[in-house]
Amino acid sequence: MPAISASAPGKVILFGEHAVVYGRPAIAVPVTEVRAKAIILAEPLAAPGSVRIEAPDIGLRAEMRNLPPNHPLVRAISLVFTALGVSRSPAFSVRVTSTIPVASGLGSGAAVSAAVIRSVAAFLGKPLPDDQVCALAYEVEKIHHGNPSGIDNTVVAYLRPVYFVRGHSPEPLVVGQPFTLLIGDTGVRSPTAHAVAGVRERWQADPAGYEAIYDRIGEIAEQARRAIEMGQVEQLGPLMDDNQAWLEKIGVSSPALDRLITAARQAGAAGAKLSGAGLGGNMIALAAPEKVPEVARILLATGAVQVIQTEIKPV
Ligand code: PMV
């Protein structure tokens, strides 16, 4: 039997992170330049039910039954077995690799889950539709942090820009006019759970103040949605800057993010903000085509460990 593989892209949140946990809208897009991949091989010589998991990037090579049930890879595979009513699968090995930096706002956990879920289901002869991949990946996201909004698993499962409100079906976002983003990595790893918990504590201490900020961020996401759909790219930069100002107020920016964001703006970016949980991880800058080389150069000169260029275009 030939190997079966599936992959899933990274993602960035353009507008609305954190406020999305509290029910406000957010916008996210896939980043296909980085990907998680899962390759499955049948192991006809191993006993039925045996599943070997290999993830060389994190030095993991183990039998699934020897790993804890809440290990994200174990959980992803078990969820597929349950969804498909498989009590004992034919023996297989799954090898997971990823070029998406971990804990840096690019949705690495959700992409790994989506790739594993899709490949295991395909191996079992029952490929899953996007909505089910999304739902199962959401269950795994709960391990990464207790209260995920669901935006990460949604954008990587549906493979297209989405306008997302927690608890609602995602709405595909029509992109009226392509635009280019530069994604700059501070190199500082920042677990989502930590940033989300910090925001929650501050929200509990000042619910009215934080709810008002979430409202403002939600309005920015709404305005951005209209601008993206109408192809009014010139409106997006100021909206990104505005969103960043509110993210700073809720305490999720960081000196390394601020440095890259300021440098990008000075180099001619139309707007810049952190993306994802913050406190490290990645920032995004919107740059007109003629500004892209200079903004990328300045980001690297200011300490970005990696700069990814991606074009957001109509699907
Ligand atoms: O840092 P990431 O890629 O896990 O994105 C987190 C986005 C948050 O809004 C901060 C959390 C969430 O669950 O939506």
C-alpha cells in the first residue's frame, strides 16, 4: 500500500485576536508558505491496533499506547478512531513534520492536528469533510489551551480566509483585491495558554474596561472585513495600527514585537501589528509591492529570525 499523506498550512490572524475569545469577530488567513505534514505507512508486519508515532522535529518516536491519552497527537488519532467507529485499526505508522514555528502565533498545533486527522481518516478509507476535520481539530486545540475560540482550527481546516465569530459557522471571506503581508518572527516562543490566561486575569479585574476594548477590536474587524471584500486595501494599514494599539493596552505586545512593528512602519509598511497570542511570536506588516523588499530587509536587520512573504488573494 502506498504512503498516504495530508498537509495543512499555517495561519495568521489579521484582526481580532483575544477579543475573539470573548465573542467578537476576527479575521484569519491561511499561510501556505509553511505547512505541517503527516505521512502514513501501513505496517503489515505489526500487530493490528499498533500505531507508531514519529515526530522527528520534537524527537518523538513511540508506540501510541505508551503515550498519555492527552498527548495532542494521540488525541488527534483517537478522535478519528472514535468518529469513524474504529475500535482496532490496521497497524500503521504516522510521521509528522512541520515547517511552522511552534508557539509563535502561526497555528502550528492546529495545522499538525488537521494534517494528522485528514491522513488517518484517509488511511482508514473514510476521508473526512472539512467541517469534521475542523471540529476534531478543535477538540485537540483544547489541550493546547483550555478556552480556544476555534479560529485556528477553522482557518487551517477550510484552507481559506475566514471571518470568524465563536460558536457560529465560519463565513468565507471574499478578497476583493490581493495584498501582500510580511510575517516577521521575533524568535521568542510564547505559549498561547499563557497569553490568554493573562488577558483573562486582567479582564476579571476590569470587566467593563476590557469589554469596551473588545468591542472596539470587534468593530475594527468588521471594518476590515468590508475593506477586504471591497478591495479597499488602503484602509487596512491604519486598521492594523489601530488594532495593535488596543492589543498593547490589553498587555499582549512585547518589546521584541514593538521593535519589529515600529521598524516595519518606518520602512514604509502601510500598517503593522502582532498576530496571534502575542508576548512574542510573529508580527505582520502590510506592504505595497514596491515596499516589500525594504520592509523585509529592515525586519531582518531589526532582529526578525525569519520573514515570510505571503499574498492574500481571492480563492
Ligand atoms: O497564537 P495562536 O496562533 O494560538 O492564536 C491565538 C489566538 C487567540 O485569539 C489569542 C486565542 C484564541 O483561541 O482565539
